[in-house]
Amino acid sequence: MFVRLIRPAVSLLVLMTLLLGIAYPLVITGAAKLALPRQAAGSLIYRDGKLSGSTLIGQSFSDPKYFWGRPSATAPQPYNGLASTASNVGPLNPALIDAVKANVKALHDADPDNQRPIPVDLVTASASGLDPDMSPAAAEYQAVRVARARNLDLGRIETLIKSHEREPLFGFIGERRINVLELNLALDQLH
């Protein structure tokens, strides 16, 4: 009797493993590679044959000559894809308040003359901790610092920012945004 109960259970386990663990992922991966090959490959960016990063995962920039993206909440290093998670600290949690204060201080230390209000996305982490984008306001806040650090005309930097703005998906889903890695790579191309 015991064997009669185990046999269908094991058979069902093997069948579901083959269907949902092997066949389904292969079909979905194949369809993604056909429909969206760049995205299915990770939206990687190469410069001069070398991998610079992905447009889907943020990177840590701290040099004043680059635009800084949204802070990361991942550990042990920032933008760690294996540790993608929210920090789960509430607005009154001292850890969040201390992190925001530290981010504000870093921005003020890098550009002490900047008296503009700091956009919230420059001092708070996103839910994933991997956000590759920033708001246009965050880029505009940093424009003077980047122009000064690179010895470039502010108008050139502002034009570059505008040229990298992306509209909301279908014109209404999400906010306008700028990919930090793409903007910084375009900065490096300026002479």
C-alpha cells in the first residue's frame, strides 16, 4: 500500500520538475532572446571592447567629476546584485536618519557652494538598492560640480543631461529619468 502512494507522488514530482524546472525556463529564455535580445543578455554596455556595466544595475560613483546615482542599501558593497533588498527601515528609524544625514554631508562636502535643495533620490536608497537611474532634478543639482571638476562649460553639461532624459514608459508610466552609467560614459566622451 505504501508503494502505491509513493509512486504517483514521485512520478508527479519528476513530471513537474521536467515541465516547470527545465522546459518552462528554456522556453521563456528562448522567447526573451528572440523578442528582446539586448535586455535578455543583461543590457550590458561595452566601451572599447571592455564591459562598462549594465543599464539595469546602478554603480557606485564617488568622484566629483561624475554624476552620483541613488545610494544603494545592499551589503557588503553597494549595488550588490546578490544582496538586492530594501533596508526595511522606517522613516523614524535612527539608521535611516543617519544614512540620509551622511548622504547629505557627502553631497555638501563635494560641492559646498551648492545651496539648492537636494533631491530626495540622492539621499535615499530605492527598494531594490540597485536603482540605475536618477531624476533630472538630481542630475541638475550636480551639474555645477561636474562642470567645475571637468573644467567644462555648464551649458554643455546641461545639454548632455537633457539629451539623456528618458520619458515615462508609454508617456505615463513612471517618471522622467536619466541612466547614471550612460550619462557618465557620455561625459567621458566629451573633450
